[in-house]
Amino acid sequence: MVLTGWLFVIIPKGFFPEQDTGLILGVTQAAQDVSPAGMATLQQQVLALVQKDPTVAAASGYIGAGGATSTENQGRVFIALKPNGQRPPISAVMARLNQETSGVAGLRLFMQPVQDINIGGRLTATQYQYTLTDVDFTELNRWAPVVQSALSKLPQVIDLTTDQQSAAPQVTLAINRDVASRLGITAADIDGVLYDAFGQRPISQLFTSLNQYFVIMEVDPNFQLGPNALQRIYVKSQTAGMVPLSELVTQQPTVTPLSVQPSGAVPLGHAELQPESQRSARPGRHRDQ
């Protein structure tokens, strides 16, 4: 009876034991104001470092929206390891990859081993989730950072992150209606020009024996980056020829959410965290707390 009690205390406990399947899922996350080209460069740097590791057989990844919980400043990394006899345990491999990729400025890589069975939770960067829900999105945005700050002070928690992306830069255009009206330009004209320039308006469709292709209209991608791109856009006036868009609108820098994570009709705010006991391993089964 004493031996049974002693074993009950010292034996590790958990719902499912962690498996070493030889596959690692990684989530990369950059700043909310990163551009697609910048995110691609950072993702390629991480992939290059991962592929150099002698225990990695293959690695691939992508950036951008990959599901309901992904935003444009995130990416996915899929890592296949060599057979068990040719490498250390998967927890040691993740710890080493974490150190090797920590030098990529502006990007964080979170890893977790792929499991055959996952119970509950959403696809996240870390092992545990703390989920907030609120029908008032403004109130949720106010309290989610408070909860995240409180969790960051716990010594048992490391690698704290959140999927609340609510501070992405945005430019709001306020139309000077007096000037636009004097030049015979309507709000619909301005909206149409912006759609032509940046909205990838389909203007034609080509059909082949097997596929179909859309012809789109847009500004050269080299001239689409940054708020200064609006200075190169002109609107056709009924009285004064082509008018620079900058003469018709006022730019107002604001912030906006990159995405709103819903659960049914209710917005969510997640705090994602790793326990202190997993500092070197960063394993990952998904649990809703």
C-alpha cells in the first residue's frame, strides 16, 4: 500500500501521454504592421535555419490566412524529423530549434509535436488557451490585454502570446466633398478608382480546355506599398481632367483589428501560454481553460 501511494505521487499524470510522431507543427508570428513581403522574408529565414538542423528531414511552410485563427502576420511551418534512432527525443529537437531560430529579429516561432489524437481547443501557437468571450467587442479589446498582462506575471508561465490582433495600422480616407463636387467627382468615382488600383477587379475571363483564368486590373505591385501609393492615383474629373487623389481626400492614420475570432456570434480573445515545466520542450496538446 505504501509503494502504491508513493507511485501515485511520482508517476507523471495527464489525459494523454505526449507522442513522438516525428512531426512538428510550428506557428510563426510577426508584428501586426509587417508587410506581406516582409513576412515572406522572415518566414524564409526561419525555414532556412530549420532545414540546416541535422535532425530535420524536411521542412516547408506558408504565410497568410490559413484558417479561422490565422492572420496576415502569421505563418505555418511543418517539420518532418529523421527516424527515432537517428535523432534525440522530439522535445530536445524543439528546444534546439527554438535556440537556432531565436536570432531572427521580428519573428517568433512556436512549436508543438503533432499528436495522433487532439481533444478540444483550437489550433494555437502554444499548449494551453485561456479564452475570453464578450458580445461587446470594445469591452473585449479593453480587458483581454489586462488578462494577458496578469498571466505574464505568473512564474509558471512562459511563451505567452495572444491571437488578439487589434492594433494593425490603417489609413482612413476622408473625402473633401466640397472640392470633389466642384470638380464633378462623386464618392462612387473615388471608390471605383481605389478598387481598380488595389482591389484586383476582374475585367475578363479566359477559358481553356481544362482551366479558366481571370484577368484582373490593379496597380503595379511595386507601386502599391505604403500610404504614399495614394499620391500616384488620379481620378478623372468632369471639368479638370485627371485630378490627384491626394487633392480630394485627407489621410487619417488609425488602427484596426487584423481579424476578429468568433465563437458562433460572440467575439473571442485568446491568451495562449506554455507552463514553466515545458520551458525546454514546448510540447502541445490543445486544452480549453
